[in-house]
Amino acid sequence: SLLRNSAVELSRRSEGTANDEQTQSQPQKQFHLGQFEIGRPLGKGKFGRVYLARERKSGFVCALKVLYKNEIKKGGVEKQVQREIEIQSNLRHPNVLRLYGHFHDSKRIFLILEFAGKGELYKHLQKEQRFPEWKAASYVAQMALALQFCHKKHVIHRDIKPENILVGIHGELKISDFGWSVHAPSNRRKTMCGTLDYLPPEMIDGLWYSEKVDLWSLGVLMYEFLVGVAPFEDSMVLTPRRIKRAEYTIPKSVSTEARDLITKLLVVDPEKRITLEAVQAHPWIVKYCVKGERLSTEKS
Ligand SMILES: CCc1cccc(CC)c1NC(=O)n1cc2c(c1)/C(=N\C(=O)c1ccc(N3CCN(C)CC3)cc1)N=N2
């Protein structure tokens, strides 16, 4: 019975359901700043900074994201922060950055986040300029798994780009910053800040959209991994026009299988875009990511 219980417990945790024992038996723990030793700053964003931190009693290492209430008010993003907390604390997946809890004082909101030991993906991409196909395929496969998990819970991320992806200590990807995520379907109009490069055609026109927006962004991400620049990178006037017509070219350096997957993701009609299941079964992904199968077939 001990083994059975632990197996049940494990399977329940791996399903990522938030109703495991921990949450059922104990109400969400209350945290406060004094519980943490604050370490070096890890990064800073528009509305706050993130620090390495350690919970004093347990020694648990995490990342403490500090958001300033007046900045959030000025930016009119209270709803987004609320949504980020609500959505991310209920998502438990190895490729989604965990939000363990949150607390606030008079001036600040604190998010207790999983520590991703290898930092921001976009800095790795900048340094390497572009990724070799085996690495890009592994990253696309991990993103497809993470998005499949989110979409099963009807969560659309809507802001998939290298700046919002962190790298764990073992090189695994962690989607973070659910500030723009929503429950599908939606047509939430919010002034888009930052790059337009990753926006799908249906969001440019403010039409109703579904989880399929994340597949378009996955195509833009895959292109940028392999080429080093985004496919529609252009002027503020030309980029939206090129996105709406899916006007892009793929350099000869990109393999035929990779080219095939990019063209199945960057499709203007959301309903005609490849599914996340089909992405994971695509020859370019299988070739680099399903090692066991290939080796075993080679052996036999
Ligand atoms: C407030 C900062 C911010 C604004 C907006 C969006 C996001 C998500 C990406 C974030 N970051 C965020 O929420 N973050 C949550 C996080 C997090 C950021 C993080 N790690 C790091 O930022 C990091 C940076 C550099 C690093 N090193 C760089 C040098 N190397 C030699 C060794 C490793 C190692 C870790 N772990 N959880």
C-alpha cells in the first residue's frame, strides 16, 4: 500500500493538477519577505526586478520577482499581473516556469518563482547567433509539449518569444511571463507593447482568436532559432503587412524538413495550421528528438 500510495501521489503530481494533497490539506501558505534571504539581482523588466532568493527555513532556492504597485498602476497592467498569478500558479509542467506563491507589502508585489539556472534564452540566441538544427528541434519539441499542456487547460500564452523563455540548469526550456496569457477563446484588445514580430495575422486585425495563435508564434520562434532573425522583421509599417500575407523567405542553409515544418506553422488561416500533436510527430522533430526509437530500429 505504501508503494501504491506513492505511485498514486507521483501520478497525481505529474498530471500537474492543482488539487494534490498539498493544496487540499493546507490552505495556500502565507509568505512574507522576512522568510527569504535575498541574493544577487538576476534581471530586470519593465515593471520590476528579479532576485535570486533562498527560503530561510527550508533552504529552498527560488527567484523572487518584485513588482512595484505604482508602476503597475501607471502602466494599467493590474489585470495582467492578476491573470499572470492566477494562471501560472495553476500550471505544473517541466517546461513551464513554476509560480509557487505570492505576497505583497504596501508598495510591492512579490512573486515566488522557480529559479531557472541558465537564464534568458534570448541571450543564448544572441551569443550563438543561431542554433544548430538538433538544438532548435529539441527546443521546438519542448515548447510544443509546454503549449499542449497549456492549451489542454484552455490557456493561450499569446506572447511566445525568446525574451519570455528561460533555460533551466539542465538546458531545458521554461516558458515564463504569462502576463499576456488568457483563457481561450478571446479577442482581448490591449495596447501591444514590444515587438510586433511574433503577432499572428488574426491578432493584427483584432479578430477573435484561439490557441492557434501560439502555433504561429512557435513558427516565428523556430525560424528565429534557425536563421537568427525573425521572419517578418521589417519596419513598423511593413511588418504587419508581411505578417498578414505570410510574406517571408527561408535561407538555403535551412534543411528541407525544417523548412517544411516552418511552412506548416506560418499559415495565415489559423484553422489550417499544423496541430501541436503533428508538430511532435513531424520528421524534423522525430529525427532529432526521438532518440530511443531511432536507435532501437537501427539495432533491430
Ligand atoms: C523581472 C525580470 C523579468 C521581466 C520580464 C519577463 C521575465 C521572464 C523572462 C523576467 N524574468 C523572470 O521573471 N525570471 C524568473 C526567473 C528568472 C528570471 C530566473 N533566472 C534568471 O533570470 C537568470 C539570469 C541569468 C543567469 N545567469 C546568467 C550568466 N550565466 C553565466 C549564468 C546564469 C541565471 C539565471 N529564474 N527564474
